[in-house]
Amino acid sequence: MTGKVWFVGAGPGAPDLITVRGARLLAEAGAILYTGSLVAETVLQWATPQCEIADSKTMALAEVTAWLLDRAQRHAVVVRLQTGDPTLYGVVAELARPLDAAGIPVGIVSGVSSAMAAAAAAGECLTLPELTQTVIFTRLSERTAMPAGESFVSLAAHGCTLCIFLSIERIEAVVAQLLEAGWAATAAVVIVHKATWPDEVVLRGTLNDIAAQCRAANIDRQALIVVSPALGARFRPSNTTSKLYDAAFPRRFRSTT
């Protein structure tokens, strides 16, 4: 009789930002494999002292798969604990295939993405009425090539909110391609390094100066780049408000006035 392997999103870093379901599964798990280079060990506080815990940071894909297959034969609940949300820039599909082939049930538990955590840390909103209603999660092409039709420049040309993952070490290239896409050199940028961790850093600048700020702060990993026309909206006067609270906008539970 085999157990079930759960891919659990640990969230951005703070242990209390894991979901209630995720924390419950950690407490029930007989074995947990976590990404030690990215997941804060404090999240493991939800595990029991008897739980077998291993760090996958030195493992290749085949080793991770073998570990999960083996532990699923020994424990009713096995957790693969991943940073952020497992469905975003994770390898769930690659890891689930051999589990599916072996007849081992698989579950996925959502986690708070660093995109949302970064926006919250900076006190920003990713959308704003009549200014931007679209958010693009993307990255620069590097070792992992971008699919045809998803070049960074073409996506950036939409002018909406961009949450740029896995690209901070190439911040100069990010800036160059944003300028190529038509963004102004004075466009606002927010960098959030290790959102919700004790050593969280928030940098604010423009395309003109953000690369220099990152280099001065020695930020070259574990950081999200946010570029958006909505940045700083809290501090700008505006006559545009959400229709949600517009007295003239009819809603199911509120008549117009």
C-alpha cells in the first residue's frame, strides 16, 4: 500500500505564510523533502520530531524522484516542500510523471507566490483601475529558453504590470530590454529581495538607477523585479476609483443612488 505525495507551496519565506492546509500536511508527513537553498528552514517547525527530513539542494532530478518514490512506499504522507507556489516556476510535471507511472497518488497545495509577497512588502498593488488590469509573470531567457512568441521585449511592450522572476542577476539586461520595449527611463521599479524573510530588502528606483542600486546592495539572487504603471499610486492624486465601491455602479446587493 503506497502513500500520497504532496507538492506543498511553502510560501515566500515567513513560516506563518504557509497555508493552513500546507502546515497540516507537514504535521502529518512521515517524510519531507525541501529545497534548502530556497525554503526557509523555519517552515519546518510544523513537522513532527519523528518526521524524516531531507534537503534536496544537492540532488539531481533523478535523485529527487527516487527519494519520493522510495518514501511513498514507507509513509502515508510524503511532502515535497517548494518555495512560493509549486505551480509557478516549479518542476511538478517532471516529478509527478514517475509517481503517476508507479500508481502513487499526487496532490498539490497552493502557496503564496513571491510576486504577491513582494507587492505586499512594498505596500503596492499590482493592478489599478483604468491604468493596468493585467499582470504578466515572466523571466529573461537564459539557460531556459523562452518559447516562441514569449520574448521578454514583446511581453514588456504591453505596458502592464510585469513581475520578473529569476532575472535579478541580469538586472542590466532587464533594464535594457524594458527600454527597448518602450518603457521610459524614469519608469518606476521595485526590487524585493527575500520577501517576508528577516533580512528582506526593498529597493525603489527607476530604470535609470535600479541596476546600480542592486549592485550597491549586493542583490543578485532571490529577488523579484516589479515594473508597473501602478507603482506609487498610493501617493499620487487620482480621480479614478474602482467601480466596486462606486455608488452609481449597480451590484447584486446594492442599488444605485
